Amino acid sequence: MIPSLPALFDGVSAVEATVAVIVVSVVAALGMEFVVLRLARRFVSTTDSAYDDIVISSLRAPLVVTAALVGVFVLTQVPAVRESVLLDPQLLDDIFGRPSLSVIVLVWAYAANAVVNRLVAAVNEEGNRFDFAPVFSNVWTLAVLVGSVGTLLWLWGIEITPLLGAAGVAGIAVGFAAKDTVANFFGGIALYFDDTYKIGDYIVLDDGTAGTVSKVGVRSTTLLTRDEVLVTVPNAALNAAKVTNESAPQSRRRVRVPIGVAYGTDIDAFEALAIEVVQSESLVLDSPKPRARLRSFGDSALQYELLCWVRGPTRRRRAQHELNSALYKALAAADIEIPYPKRDVTVAAAADGHAPGVADGRPDVASSVPEGTTEATRDGDRGR
């Protein structure tokens, strides 16, 4: 449509064409700002979604700039203007025509990148598991960059065919020089398509590193540990490691509380008391219901394990503390013994009244134990 616009100015002087184009451009820019965008903002304000607000606010600048700069480009194509200026027509295009289109391309590229990144950020803040991810923002930014550069080269008439061969050689060199960065980039893409984790998930790596995902970038992923320390992990390492996502497929996590009670304890009464204590803890979910399981017969105790669920993986440690404290108090009040290792040592006296191995107040390391006596008798770990 743009090549046919100069035909509208046939028979019009340069001054008239310039004034007409400038007036139309100013009116179009003002109309875009105060009429079209204002009506659009008024319409989106009545909706519940914030996504349309993001689109309108991101497209405001490119729409106004386009309405203003299109007039500059049209002026460079009007025959009356091209003939009346002192500049060569080709130079006129290089100074005013192509730069105006280049600015329009750059403004739209920036807006396209900004609107997608803001939409992805808004989706992630809502916590919904859509197909969006921060890695998608990075890939989109790269695509917009390549597209805008290619468009600018086309506008300025630069032949890109010779550049492709040089780009291939440069790509090989960059691939060898920045192989870790390339591996991290594609590792991040693989993690995105595998839906391994998202921002806000609590993950545990096979080397013991654990934390909440706070940022996903092109090169690395940042974790916030329970000690409030940021740990940056390369995406390539994450792609090769065993990653346990404790926030998926659901956020609730099971808590195991081991406890031992003495032999001879009424196990029915103990189990009822333990379940009552667990159910009274506010961090424990009502469903699934808590359970008590007798796991094994230990050396000095009946080994039990209490099983319950909490709302998130970061609450397990606190829930274990609260349950251990409450169980200790409840069992002490109910006179149910929690056994611990005990040792009984028996020392027999010699005929002369001295303890074996002691002479004149000094230990005798060479003395032997009299026959029929024991130096030490160990009953073992008794919980009775």
C-alpha cells in the first residue's frame, strides 16, 4: 500500500505535500494516543484479566511512533519533494527514508519482546502450570533479535548471502569457544520442554543442593536455599543431573517421624495417643489421615513410624520439630517410656578389701581378675 501513496500527491507542490503529510502524521499520532488507545484502555479496564492491559500498554509507543514516522518515509517518496530538495534522491532515502523505517522496526521489535516477556512473567506470578516458562522468553528474545537484524539488513539493501558463509565459519569458532554457554542454552531449552520445574518449585539435586527456583535464565538457574542463599546452577549441569521436584505433581509432602517405645507398652493406647497428637498439629493436613506403623522390633524398643502430610516441602522440617516436641510431652504425661541405651557395670571386691587391679592406691595394670569374679558385666541396651 505504501508504494501507491505517492501517487496521491501528483500535481501537488513540495510545500503543499510537506504540509499535508506533516498534518496527517501529527493528526494520526494524536488520534492514536488520545482516541484509539484511550478507548482501548477504557475497554480493557472492564475485563478481569490483566493480560490485555499488558498488551495495550506495551503497544502504545510503537503505534504512536509508527503513525509519526510513516509520514517522514512518505515524504521521501513524493516526487515533488524529491525533485525540490537539494539532496540526491538516494541520499534523501539514506538520511530520512530508511532511518525512519529502521526506527519503526526497532520500536516494534522492542515492543514485541517486551509484551511477550511481560505476559510470561504475569502467567508465572499466577502460579499456573501453563506451557509458558522463562526459557520461552529467552528464545523469543533471540528470535526477535535475529528477525529485526534481518529486516534492517533488507531495508538497507545489504546482501546477506555472503554473510551466511562467514556466519557459518564464525558459528563453528563460537561453538568451540563458547561450548559451555551453548550447552547451557540448549540445556535450558530441554528443561523447558521436559517441564522439569518452574519458578517457585522446590527442587533437590543429586549432590544434595536444594532450594526454591527463583530465576530461570539462558545460561543458568538460580535457587534460593533454606538459608536464604542464592545458588546458581548451570543449565547443562541440571540437564545432566538427577532433579527431584518436590513441588510436583502436587505441593503436599509426607512427613515421617520415627519413634521408639519400650517393650511391654500397650501399643493400642500408644497408637491412639500418637495419632491424637499428630492430628492436633496445625501444620498437618486432615487428608490423607495420619497413620502409625510398627516397622520393626529393635534391640531395646518397638520401632514405630508416624506418617502424615503437610502442605509444602518447606514445611516438613518445622512439622517434624513440632511433632517431636508434642510427642515427647504427651508420652511423658502418659507415662509411656521412650527407651534409651543403658549400661550396668558390676565391680567385685578382692579378699584383701581392695578392688582388683589396685595396690597401695595405685592401679596395677598387670594384675588379673580373681577367679569367679567379673570385671564388668554388661546387660546391653535395656529399655525396661
